[in-house]
Amino acid sequence: MDGNDPGTEGGQALKSEKTALELAFRSAGACAWGCLRWEEIAPHMEPAGRERVAERCPQVRSLLCAAFPYASGGERAERISRYAWGEDYHTALRRRLEQAAEALKQNGMADSYACWADVSPFPEVYAAARAGLGKRGRNGLLITKEAGSYVFLGFVTTDGDFPSTAGDIEPCMGCGACIRACPGGALREEGVFPERCLSALTQKRGLLTPSQEALVQKGGLIWGCDRCQTCCPENPGRGAAPLPEFDREEPRLSPEDLALGDKAFRKKYAGKAFVWRGVQPLRRNAALLNEEQEHPKGD
Ligand code: SF4
Ligand code: SF4
């Protein structure tokens, strides 16, 4: 018998830690979760990233990884990438991660923790795939069984001693549809080239180069891009129900909205993820797409 045997004291503790993790993350709305021991992820991080963790969570032992569903598939996005429809995911994720971490603290599983929602120091998709939350897609995204790639990833570092769920990383089926569908040429056989990704390009402030403008026109959205998700056969038609703060209709930005001054626009759409760069990139992108509709290539 060893510590994993449920008949032993160690086995019981392991079982209760797993149950506590499940309860905490399920109640916080996650559709998948797992844990890496700190020594399993630290060697895969930059020294500066490890320092950031040490500052916020000096006694770190475990990295808890969780996926939160924000859409249930289908072809609905027209102008705004679906991740940005509801509440800004930074705020929502922070709240939900805090809820899970606090529950673990309250039941004595951890004394300290730090929550990480976006701009985290971890190789996020690698960590989540290694912890068993889903497959690693060639589109650079994590693909969960529960909600496909329509998930936000969040992380908690803690001094709590949780059992590892690490396993071999499972790759997606590798059909290459995302590489063929990518309007920016950001996905290639060699990997992901973020500087060509429309998700980043549509958020860029100021003027774009003529070739960048052409990419925005090719992508067809004024904010973000969903092509490498909508074309993926591993994405379910209907996945786990999105969390309520993300389950909203796509905001329809009218010409009047886009003509608003920056302050008025930020006020009207406060709390949305597409607001953080102000109205200018959206106005510019919409003008480019209108131009494309009025003068389609080849006319
Ligand atoms: S989001 Fe769009 S541009 Fe970026 S990698 Fe996916 S398909 Fe390509
Ligand atoms: S489209 Fe195909 S290659 Fe791309 S992530 Fe999905 S399964 Fe993998």
C-alpha cells in the first residue's frame, strides 16, 4: 500500500485534497481544473516570471490551473470576437479564481495564494495541457473536452500541498484546418507567430501599415479573430454552457457609437474587454471593413 491507496491515511488526505479542488473550482464555474507541483512548472518559466511568483506567493508549492467556459461554439461572431462580448474576462476571472482560492483557504488546504488572470508568468497552454485540462491545439490554444477552446485560463499559485495531475501532453488531431484558415498567416507548421495574429493587430493603436490594413480587411472583424476556433473540428457544436457574465449577445457597435469621443465611448461600454484601447482602433478597423465592402478586392 502507498500514499495513493485510499485505504491509507495518506490516501484519504489525497482524496480529500482532490475533492476540495473539485468543489472549489466547480463552484467557481470552472469546467476543467488540475494541479502542477511547483517543481514541475518552474523549470519551464523565465527567471523574471519565477521572481514575480516569489514576490506574490513566497511559499509556493502548487500551481492550480482552471478553464472557464465563455461560449458554446457555432458561427455567431460578426464584428467582435466572441471572447469580448460579455464582462471583461480579467475582472470575471479574478473574481472566480479568488472564490476558489478562498474556499481552499477556508477549509484549511492553503494559507496563502495569488491569483493570475491573463499576463501571467506561466506558459499557460503548456501548463494547462500538462495538468490534464485538455489538448494542446496547433492553433496555440488549449482544447478542453467540456467547452473546446472557448475557455479562459486562470491560475492560482499557493503554498497548499496539492497532488499533481500532470501527465503527457496530448496534441490535437493535427488536421491543419486552423493553419489553412488563418487570415494573418500567423499559424504555420513551425508554430505561432503572434505578430501576424489579428487578435493583436486589431487592438493596435494608431496607424497600420498598408499590409496590416489588408490583413484586418481579410479578417473581417473590428476586434479580434475567431477563425482558428470556428474551423476546428475538435470544438464541439455545443459545449459547456458559458458562464452568465459571458453569455451575452454580441454588442452591435453603431456608427454613432464609433463616432463618440474616447471618454464617452469608454463610459458607455465600461467593463467590456474591447474598451481598453479606447474607441480609435475600433473606429479605424470599422472604416477599413466598410471600405472593403464598398470596394471589394477584384472590382
Ligand atoms: S486568431 Fe485569427 S489571425 Fe490569430 S492565429 Fe487564429 S486565425 Fe490566425
Ligand atoms: S483545426 Fe485541426 S490542427 Fe488546428 S487546432 Fe483544431 S484539430 Fe488542431
